[in-house]
Amino acid sequence: MRISVFGLGYVGCVSAACLASAGHEVVGVDVNPLKVDLVARGLAPVVEERIGELTAEAVRSGALRATADVAEAVGSTDVSLVCVGTPSAPNGSLSTAYLERVAEQIGRALAAGTPAAAETPAPEPPAAGAGRHTVVFRSTMLPGTCEDLLVPILERESGLTAGTGFGVAVNPEFLREGTSVRDFFDPPKTVIGELDRVSGDVVAALYEGLPGEVFRVPITVAEMTKYTDNAFHGLKISFANEIGAICQALGLDSHQVMDVFLADRKLNVSPAYLRPGFAFGGSCLPKDLRGLVYAARRADVSVPLLAHVLPSNDDHLRRAFELVTAAGGRRVGLFGLSFKPGTDDLRESPMVELAERLLGKGYDLRIYDANVSLSRLVGANRDYIASRLPHLGDLLSGSAGEVLAHADVCVVGCKDPDVLDALAGAGDRVIIDLVRLPDAAARRAHPGYVGLGW
């Protein structure tokens, strides 16, 4: 495939050299004449493992060249891969100036090189890459940037319509500086945000044969994935560093501690706990977090990340409470009460906390949990619920159907089969989903359905 790569920084330089080495015909484009000159002479503008050799070989074979002429680059290629920077302003806002400039330039180049007839939709979608140019944004940008800002610029400057006159896709990169060439050829995943199927096919063809799962998703989802990844990477680093600071203060070897932590592939390093849902609770997580933060304070160690986990959890509970109050109904049915499915443990359950807040505001509440029976609660579990919901016996119902019949607003905190069966007859009641019901995607079209984080 013939590809123009805009921006010859880390991402652009690596993408250009790697695509050229994979057999594509690549043109690097940059406003900096020094970078253009370096690539033209077979030299990489960045220092990176293997990038020098790949660049030299690609230029020597004729698979890679560089230019500052945007019109020539776009006119001689099928795909434009945009890899320009999106620097951060002091207040954290994203600068899209370089993206906007490149979109304008590509749009004008499309206008100059595309006959007006190309605007007429073909009766059948063209084969991938045939008959139209595809603009692929690889730069990191916030959700909505492509469709709300860049596509309108491309359409205005080109006089064409996205999806017919030209293709558009978002293809975030997951390259780490220092190992980016290895990461390119052995990616953890490939994410393709496609405006239309044909645009996605073009991007998929660029990476054909590479390992890793391929995700073809809406453009906004693709834009969000890079931020999600990087936020989690920062979270992991900060978490490990705070644990290290506590271990040092207590005289422990933090690396020995983390070796044990990392050995757990079932819960610790896994998909476990990484699906948006309701707040956490139970007899362990809240207690142990409080204890760890207390130990850090006693040792005079600042742990802002760990210290804010419980407040963050409480904020999430507050979001659920505010969804109920915004619904307007006064009769509320609560489906689920224990902190975890399949147990009757009510200690520090976020559902108990939610019930307590609703009762405190005068809501008429009924509760159903197949695993919770007041007569079977014993010990600390019974003591806890007696202190938080002393009239639980009056609130519990014997069936999900009874709770549904009572409720104007259904708050769903479990996925028990009897609850799912009852909700099938919810009619026009408001459903506040805290667990992502199995049919959540279909329910989102219902005006009374609200998902907590989806």
C-alpha cells in the first residue's frame, strides 16, 4: 500500500520505517526540514533500538522517502497516517493545533487531486483503499476530536464528504519509547476506530499478519482507549511506588512484596475488578485500605493515591444515589443487598449504604436479595446490619416480583435469575443498573434505563 506519514517524531518515524520494512511504499512528511533531510539521507530523526537500521534499509531500497510537500505526498498515496503531536497546555487541556493544521493541508490536497465526480457515492462500497484516499489519525486525542473537529475541517477544505469522498479512521498507537520497534511488530492489540467499514478495512490491511487481537470499534471508543491505557499505567506506577515507600518505612523489601503480588494472575494481574460497576465493599477491602493508609501516616509516609481510593469509592456510591434522586419516584425497589453476589455478607456493603441514604431522605424502600434472610444473619454480620438498617425485616420482601410491584424506580445491584425474570416485566419503570445487566445494550434504548457507568 502507498502511505504518507505526517509527523516524523517517535510515532511517525517508527511507523514509517516499520511499514516500509513490511513492504509498503511510504512517504514521510514533516514541516521541519532537518527531519526531512535526515530521513532522505537514510538517518532516523530519533534514537531508538533498531530504528536506525530499519530507516537506512528502507531508504536504500526505495521503500521510504521524505518530503515537505503535502500535496505531492497525499496525491501519490492511498492512505495518510497522521502522527503529529498533541501537547498538553499548563491547565491540562489538549492542543489540537497541529492536528487541525494537518487536516486543513490534507483537505486542500484532496480538493486539488480529486475530481468532483468522486463525491457521488458508488452503488457498491469500493474495495479497501480503492478509489478514495483514507485519512488515519494515530495521534492521541480526546473522544470527539476526530468527528466533531477534524472531519468537519477535512470536509470543508476538500469539498468532499467523509465516508464517500474519502475515508476516516482512528488508529491509536501503543508504542513505548525504547522498545517501539518491537512493540510495532508485536503489539498487545490493534485498535481501529472506523467511520465506515471500508475505512476500517484499509487500516486492518496495514497490520495484516501481526499478532494481537484486533478491535474494530466506533471512532470515539478508539480515541478513549489510549487515555484509558495510559491512566492505568500511571496508576500502576504510583501504586507500586507508594507501596514501596510504605515498605521502606516498615523495613521491608518492597520487591519481595511485589514479587508475591505479581505472581497472582487470577486476581491481581488479570481482568478481575476491571469492569465498571458499583462501588466496592465487604469486610476486607475498606478495612484493609484504611489500615494501610493509617500505617503509612504513622510512619510519616505520604500516600495520596491510596489515601484517595476510599473517597473515590464513596464518590461512586454518591453517583448512584444521585441517579435515584434524579429519577423522581419515591417508591424504590432495591434488588441486591449483600456486598457480593452469592453471599449474605452485609458488612460495608455499598448497597446497604445506598439503602441507608435513601431511607434517610424519606424514600419508600423495599429490598430483595435471595441470599439475605434476617433470621440467618449471625455474629458481626448481624451486628453490622442492626446498626445500619435496624428495620431491615420490614424492608425485605420474599420475592423479586413483590419489590417490582412496589417500585417506581428499580435499583439493580445483582444479576440473580429471579431478578432478571422480574425485570422483564418492568414496563415503563425507571431502571438504574449498577451491575450492567446482560441485556444492557438493548435496554439503553429504553428512556427509563440508566446505566451507572455505561
